[in-house]
Amino acid sequence: MFRKVGIIGVGQSVFGVRGDVTIQELAWEAVKEALEDAGLTQRDIEISIVGSAGTRTYELYPAVPVNEYSGFSEKGPIRVEAACATGSAALAVAYNMVASGFVDVALAIGVEKMNEVDTATSLAVGGRGGNYLWEYHFYGTTFPGYYALYATAHMAKFGTTEEQLALVRVKNQKYAAKNPKAQFQFEVTVDDVLKSRPVAWPLKLYDCSAITDGAAAAVIASEDAIKNLHIDTPVWIEAIGYASDTANITKREDYVGLKATRLAAQMAYKKSHIEPKDVEVAEVHDCFTIAEIMAYEDLGFVEKGKGGKFIEEGQSDIGGKVAVNLSGGLLGKGHPLGATGLAMIYELVKQLREERERGRQAPLKKYIALAHNIGGTGHYGYVTILRR
Amino acid sequence: MGMAERKTERKTIKREGPVIDSIPIIYKHRIPISKTVKYWDGLKEGKIYAVRCKSCGAVYYPPQADCPYCGSSDIEWFELPKEGVLETFTRIYARPQGYEDFEPYIIAIAKVGDVRVMGWLVNVKDERCVKVGDEVTLSTAYIEKHNKYIITFQLKNKQC
Ligand SMILES: CC(C)(COP(=O)(O)OP(=O)(O)OC[C@H]1O[C@@H](n2cnc3c(N)ncnc32)[C@H](O)[C@@H]1OP(=O)(O)O)[C@@H](O)C(=O)NCCC(=O)NCCS
Ligand SMILES: [Zn+2]
């Protein structure tokens, strides 16, 4: 039988272009805050899980230097990689180690330095995120390009408009503007988005998340350890759902949704006995505007094809059916691959503790939150449900 | 105050400091194609091959020599039709390393027979006039810069 597991400390670095720090220095910013938040020291942590996609930094085996710099040389690390869902995979490993009784207290770290190489290199790395041999090698696929394939199909099938896509960025920038750790701390208009330059038609610059450096961390513990440590504000991990899909995008069933999201969500809802309508605040994987619209549908917040309407009606904003991406999302806050999943957890723990700045705290009654993190173009899916 | 000055300040996190250069590392991989050489040779002749498992009938495109469903490696190669229907497409403006020299190119996925095929949609000026569902014809083309053959699509019944 699995044990109950809670999150007792979270930390996040400032996201953005962080040319001022190395990967280990950046990770420490998040680890330090997470340890302080939990009121623990390295001695209390039994194992560290380090998540980093690690494909853009000069440090090819980043887990070891990160672990040493943070003072965990003898504990772990277990290095985890699941492309853009790496942070969630790190949490899943840490969760399983605590839930299974292997350890009582674990630390999940997610970190990514993406700006040590230029944009063309970054695009060439991201474009290999499917299946190099049959896609990138022949056709020069890019990450924005992969999601653009979904955007084109979604627009053609359901009449989703460029304006509706733009509204996602407008909403997320509204909250990023209030998040002191976000890469882009300003608001934008629909017009700004529509007039931005094309990156992978129909996606434009403001339909895309950026190339970001950042780190995030979470300390998790068993129910017994939480009692022994006298921690009174744990956030419980109700369930983690996970799934995957084909490497080759040509083998997908369709281009209007992500099966990895649907399967991971089904698993998480079933394990936690929580339904989509119970979720009050969510961080969803908005690496591109179309991704957030598909997430509304695939997570069951609204039926397939109605995602564009959902944002238009304000249903994904505070006051709507579910408050989505009050951190600013990947679009506003930035998307450092390995850190992203844990930054979602950081935001939701703060939300559930009602510690957010004015104007971006979700009103809560049931205290139920959901994190949705996708790796690659729907290659990996993680859905984590939290409750206070 | 002029218009430009009234534009609100856009706070972006961009922290720079002194840096040094790493020792560059160059990867150039040798990719084995012995199990799929029929495909690579086919492209040179303008043919696009897929694979069928002789034991269970499963079809594979892109091709693979082993069938994970029934465990057989007894496969047959067959040629795909030269016509298909567009399922989706995008034009790549922000180009990756190795593709910077190409004009923004259109990557498309078409349904061809029972499988989906990726290719470059060529001879299109305005991608906004291309529609999902448009019919395309398939051929192959030599890309000198990469010394490779690729699949190209052309719109069958219209000019864009
Ligand atoms: C879209 C993209 C190619 C743009 O990169 P770029 O052309 O190098 O842009 P630059 O870095 O030169 O930035 C130019 C300006 O646009 C801003 N900018 C860059 N990306 C931005 C984005 N996604 N959204 C908003 N503004 C952005 C920069 O801050 C900069 O602003 P400034 O002129 O005020 O300083 C790049 O952000 C990208 O690849 N994004 C996708 C990342 C991705 O694929 N992630 C998924 C996982 S691999
Ligand atoms: Zn078979």
C-alpha cells in the first residue's frame, strides 16, 4: 500500500535570461528557498532527484555538479529526463520513493540553462524532440513548428481563431506582470500578439514561450515524517497520472489534442476520485497558446473543440470555471524545461496556502489544484493533483 | 511626449555578466541505415516505401524492420501511392541550425493510403491560401546542402 505524501517546502529561482549564473548556482537559488520553506537542512533530506533535459548546457551530466553545489554529494542524485516534463518526472520519482517507504524525505530539483547557446542551436535541439531520423533530419522540424501543426488542424476543424489563441497570451501576461519571478513582467494586447512576427505560421512570437533559464525545487515527505517534523501546512499529493504517445508525429491519431494529456488526466482523476469540475486552480502546459486551448479540452474542463470559446468567455480566468496559469504560465513566466514541472508545483503550493500577491490569488473553497506538464510534443504527459 | 516614449516599459528578466567560452565540441553522427536501406534507395528513384509485417499484417511508416506486436522480423516493402490529402501544415520562419540557408519552408503531413507522411509542401507563395483537406501529389527531391533526398508535396488542384 502506498503511503500518503505531502509537499512541505518549495523554491523557485527568478526565471529569464540568467547569464549571471551557472547551472549549479541557479539550482541552488531554488534549493535554498525550498529547504528554508520547509525549515529543513541538507541533513534531513535522504535523497535528491535532479531533473534536467540538459541538452543546451556545456555541463553534459548536470545532476552531479548540481547535487554537489547544493550540498547533497552523498545523497543521490537520481537524474531524470522527460524533455519539457522533466520537472514532473522528478517529482514522480521522488513521490514514488516516499510513497513506497524507500525514504521519508526527498528533494526534487528541476533546472535548465537554455541560453548558453544561440537561438538557431536551441531550435535545432528542440526540433530533435520527436524522432530525429524520420523528422528533423529530412524536414528541419522545430518545436514551435510541431505545435503549429496542431494549431493549423485545430483551427481548421473547430474554427479556433488567431484572436482566441492571442487571448491566452493576454491572460497569462496579465498575471506574469504581477509575478516578480516571471521572465516577461508586462501586459500585452490581442493586437500585440497578432502583430508579432511569424515564428512557425500560424504561430507568432507572442504565441510562443521563450528560451528560459530557471530552477525550481520541492521537498516532499511521508505523513509520519510530516507529523514528526511538526509541519502544519503540508499540501498533499492526491495523485500523479502519467502517459506517453508516439515519437513520430505522423503516427498520432489526430492533431487536435494530446492523447498523453487525456490518459494522464484519466489516471490522476481516477486515483484521486477528483473530477475536472472540482479543480479550482490549475497550471497547464502553455508552451504555445494552442497548447493551453487543447489542455482545457483534454483535461476535461470543456468539451473537445470548445477551448477557444472557453478562453473567450473568461472561463479559464479568476471568476471563471477554473483559474488557469496565474503564475503567467510558460508563456509569461518562461519555460526552462527541467524546472517547469516543479515551478508549476511551486505556484500551486503557494496558491493553496493562499500566499499569492494581490490580484493573482485564486479564490478557493475546496482547495484542489491541478498541474499539467507535457514533455516534447505530447510525448510525455503528467497530471498531478494537489489538495490542502 | 512622443508616441514611442509613451509605450509602457516592458520589464524582462535579462541578467548578463562576464562570461568565458567553452571548449567547442562537434558532434557528427554516423547513422546506421542497413535495416532501412530500401527506403533511402527508394527516395533516390522517386519511390516512397513502407513496410508490412508478413506475419501479422501490421503496417509501418516510417519503415521499421522489426514488428514489436508479433515479434516477427519477416517484413515486406511496398510502395505508397503518389497522392494524398493534407492533414496539417506550418511554415517555419524561425529556422534551426543547419536550415538557416533555406527560405522559410512549409512542413506538411498528408494522409497517403493508410499512413501519414511528412514532407515539404513546395511551390506555395502564400500559406494562408492552403487548406487542410487539400489534395496533394507526392514526389522526392534532392537537397544538395545535406546530400539527401526528401519527400515533397505539391497542391494538386490549385495555385497558392
Ligand atoms: C520564438 C523564438 C524562436 C524567438 O527567439 P529569438 O528570435 O531568438 O528572439 P530573441 O531572443 O532575439 O528576442 C528578441 C526579443 O523578443 C523577446 N522574446 C523572445 N522570445 C519571446 C517570446 N517567446 N515571447 C515574447 N517575447 C519574446 C526577447 O525578450 C527580445 O526582446 P527585447 O528586444 O526587448 O530584448 C524562441 O523564443 C523560441 O524558440 N521559443 C520556443 C521555445 C521552445 O520551443 N520551447 C519548448 C521546448 S524545446
Ligand atoms: Zn507483426
